[in-house]
Amino acid sequence: MSEPKKTLLRGARILGGEPGDVLITGETITAIGADPAVSGAEDATVIDADGQILLPGLVDLHTHLREPGREDSETVLTGTRAAAVGGFTAVHAMANTFPVADTAGVVEQVFRLGRESGYCDVQPVGAVTVGLEGKKLAELGAMHDSAAGVRVFSDDGKCVDDAVIMRRALEYVKAFDGVIAQHAQEPRLTEGAQMNEGVVSAELGLGGWPAVAEESIISRDVLLAAHVGSRVHICHLSTAGSVEIVRWAKSKGWNVTAEVTPHHLLLTDELVRSYDPVYKVNPPLRTEADVMALREALADGTIDCVATDHAPHPHEDKDCEWGAAAMGMVGLETALSVVQHTMVDTGLLDWAQVAERMSFRPAAIGRLEGHGRPVSVGEPANLTLVDPAYRGLVDPAGFASRSRNTPYEGRELPGRVTHTFLRGRATVVDGKLA
């Protein structure tokens, strides 16, 4: 039997701390720093990590992999390659596929495709309702009991707007410590909406998506979660008002968590003046005041984590007039750079806090074992090396994703993932897929 492969990361700054050496043996971290085992690792592959930040592998609670059904946009293979390039070792795959992931059979298919891809772990998210139609609960228990072990359920792309259905879902998943991840959008308030409702929408004459359409659903759902004693997670929170509601719910001790996307931390509705459909997304880009409130809430922990809402679309769905364009942006390969730009380089977060919000917390919310673990001896070697000094222009032509609908094309962003390790095996080396 051959000896397990050894890799020595020389001079890595764990969570942004002092430089040290980290030895990976097989699938596990086996020595750190001045440990004699590190100095005795002559047979290891050595990676010069001088000046680089070592983080636990990133975990995304909100990814659209599009398979089955929309393989023209993305597949599990291409999506997990994009995830690895972005520093992710696990992603949660949303249920709005064709067919919808509302049965044990479909979630198991997605789970197995993830295992076969080998670039990162794929944890399927089950639909809350049959066909995402909001009328009848899907097979929540069967999906949880399946090989996929589903713990997160969401009709993302649509809101569970019926209060009775939402209550029943919260009651059902409480039995196995599941969580309902809500796409907070009151449908009657957003009929025909094309962008954020405000000054810009009025000037452009585009249908507005008001902040209250998000905030009213969040208000209802935190109250329902408290009443039932269950867990609710707010997807892609986007307004200052939503922040205040979640902050209030947490002050009551209720089991409420929330995520923010990288694009809502950086981009505003002023960009819609270009009429470029690359900026069309749901929820829409909001105001500068909302962006600043979201950054502060992520910094103080009101918002628990960053989730990409990676939403790939084929060229023809975005290269058209604004009104006909699909909503969504790709985000896996740029997420960490945007977080460095908006949160680290501004002094709002340090790298240890980035690890908390992009690995530890999302893994805990999703109850994902083996991920979001400390960078310490005996832990799984799910790791990401980042060069924070790097500066470069975003070029979607080089993306691992099958789609190119990024709002950052041509924009300079800091930081680059140089290496990603999934259970000790390099999936990315020197910024390129292994």
C-alpha cells in the first residue's frame, strides 16, 4: 500500500495571522508551524505560500448549477469547476431545475453528479413545494432521508408566499433540524417589476420592485419561525429595512439567519441607467444607502454569511433588450475578490472574519459536515490559499463556468485564489484547474 501524498504549504498566513507551515497528509492536516512533523516533511510537495492567506474551503449556501434541464447554462461539472476556482469546497445546489428538485430521486441525481465531478462537494437544496408552485408541500422527509441527506429547502426563484404553507414547512423540517431558506418577494407587489423601485426606476420608466416586497415577507417569516420554534434563513437580503427586521428578530433570540450576495455589497441601481441586462438580477440592485447598510450588517454579524446566488444564463438570455432579459449573475469565481474589495480592504472585516462568513457560518447553517472546520491538526484538508496582493481585470473569457454573465467584466478586483484543496487533493493549482 502506497504512502499517502504529502503537501507542505510553506509560509501560509492562517486566517491572516503570522506566517507558518502547514502539512497535509492524505486528506488531513497533520502538522502546523514549528511542529517537528513539518520540518521532517522532506518527501512532501512544497508550495510557496509566502504572503498568502490560508482559509478553510469556502462554502456557498446558494448556487444555481442548472442541471438537470438547463445544461446550456451550466452543469454540475462546470459549476463545481467554477466553484473550485473561486476557492469553494462545497456548494448548495438550488432546486429550480427541470425537473424541479422536489423528490428524493432528483436530489440524489444532483448529489451523485457532484460526487462524480470531484471539484467540490455538492449538497442539493430541496424544493419546499411541489414544482415550486407554492400549493402543496414537496417530499421534505423523503429528501432528507435520501442519500443526499437534504437539510436546506427553498423555492428560490419564487417566494413561498402562502403563510399556511410556510408555517407547515417550518413545522415539518423542525423534526430533523432542517431549515427553510426563503426568497422574500411578495409577488403581488412585484408584478411587472424590472428593477429597484426608486428615483432611478422613475426616471427610466421601468417597473419598480419596492423594498417593502422583501421586508414584508421577512417580517412575516421571522414571526412564523418564532411561533413554530423552527429555523428560517433569508436568501439574498438586499435592503436596509430587511437588515433592521433581522436585527430585531435576532435580538429576540429567534432562530433566524440571513445571507447577502457579493453583488449587493458592491453594485447599485445607478448601473441600470446603462440598460445593460448584465445588471438585471432578483432581488434587484438597490441604492447606495442599502449597500452601506448591508456592509455594516455583514460586519456586525446581523447578516450571517455571504452567498453567491451564482445564476448562470446562456448568451442569448442576456444579449437582448432589458425587458426580455433573464435575471441573474454568475458569481462563484469573483465572490472572494468582491468581499476583499468591499469588506477587507475597507477595514470592515479581517480575514478570520471572512472565514467565519464564507465558510464556518454557511456550513453551520446548512449542517454540512466536514466543511467550515478550523484550520488545525486533525481536521479535513478542505483549504483555500489566497494571494491578497494580486490585482487584475475580470475577464469572463477565462471563466470555468459555462456562462459569462458577470457584472464585473473589465473591472479591476483584488485577490486571487491560487490553490484549492478538497480533502487534501488540489483542485486548483496556481490559479488554474488541476
